[in-house]
Amino acid sequence: MSDSSFKVRNFIKAKSEKRLRSLMYQKQLQLKMAAMQFDIVHANGYWFAWFYEILNTQSLDEIANGNTKDNWR
């Protein structure tokens, strides 16, 4: 693969607004993105924060090889 990157829509979910806010802070720290934008939705008893995650070549290789884990639960 080349050194290109692309955006993938991803989400985090929580049972409470307070927990979702904490997970949003953690996600920003993990991705080193100071100005991430989240779209917040409440459905089926859960709070969801949708966001775009930029995947680099290494991330794409991990996905292609099945070496990832569900990190949004």
C-alpha cells in the first residue's frame, strides 16, 4: 500500500451522557486530535458519538489482516 490515508466513520457508545463525555475525551487523546467533532445521538437506551477517524497505511494493513479489536465498545 502507498502512504495515503482516508477517513472512516466510527462511533463510541455509552449508557450515560457522563460516560460518553469521558469516552470522547479518551478518544481525542488516543487519536491526538484536539478539535475532533462528534455527532451525538441517543437511541435504544444508549448515547452514541459518531466521528471520522483518519486511517493511515499501518491501520489499513491491520484491518486487512484482521489484527484489530473493537475499540468502541
